[in-house]
Amino acid sequence: MEHPKEYSQLITLTLAGSREAFSELYEATIRDVYQTVHFLVRETSEVDDIVQEIYIQMRRSLEHFDISRPFRPWLMGIAVRQIHAYRRKRWTHLRVLKKAEQVNPVVEPEFTNKVVDKISNHSLLTSVESLPYKLKQVIILHYLNELSQEESAAILEIPLGTVKSRIHAALRKLRQKPENQTLFKGKVEDLHEFQ
């Protein structure tokens, strides 16, 4: 569902109390939200809880949504803010543990869920996972969720130039890895984003 009128109808019905409309809104957006959370949160055991918090926050904020604006970027903004809140909470928790000399080992991400299984190139996936968080964030929003650079900038609340430079830096890092040399022929270069 990409048509704004379909989203606005579901939003209007949801605000009127229709559980069916909220369910349809959820079904239309869950794939993008789940993928984004999965790729930006290393602890796979936390993904479902964060996704649930995103939809709770979406429902609470829905009455303030401006129907004339695109819905997906607005929802992805909520997702990114919830992920940031989770990361802050996690960072604080880890600091407390470290002070108590009880540091937990780093949890390696599992790529076993159905959404991630659909991504065919494990090498590229591993390379994206190894990027610094700020670079990984823009790559996931722009390429995985197919949001424009402008939408990504609005979601992350950073200047468009910063998004472009982060995408450029991320692609440069990904191209430096020998296993990715043949992967970046095609879509990325065809977009002529940096020429």
C-alpha cells in the first residue's frame, strides 16, 4: 500500500475506533518497520518488544498526524526514535553493569527470521552489519526501506547533506571489502547519487 489516500482512510477509521482499520494499517507497514528494527538493533531478542512499542506510540500519536504528509516516513520517524530510546536505555544499562564488573558478552545478531532470509547476499548483509551505526542507519532507510534521501533526512532529523555524505561514506566502506566488489555494480551506481 503506497497510495496516501488508502493510508488516510485507514487512519481516519482507526481514529474513529476501528480495530480492523488499525489491523490493516499494521499489516501494510509491519514489514518495513520490522526490517528496520531488526537491522538497527543487535539484540534480536529485543526486536519484537521494540516493534510493539513503535505501534503503541504510532497509535498514541496518530491523532496528531497531518494527513497531507506522507505516512511511511512519519512512521519510520517513530521507529527511529523508539530505536534511539532503546539504545540509550541499553547503553545506560551496560554502563551500570560495567561499573559492577559484570559486563555481558556481545550478542551477535542472528539472521534467521523470515524477513532477513529473503535477502540473498549474506556477505553484503554482514558488511552492512559491520558499519558504524550512523552509516548503517542511512543505508537501511535508503536502500532497504527505499526511502528518499530527503525522507531519510527528515526521519533522522539531520540535514540532507549529512545523509548524502553518510551514504557516500557507507558505500565507500562497503566497496573497500573485497567480497563486495561485484555487488556494487548496478542499482547503486545507476542511481548516480554522487555524480
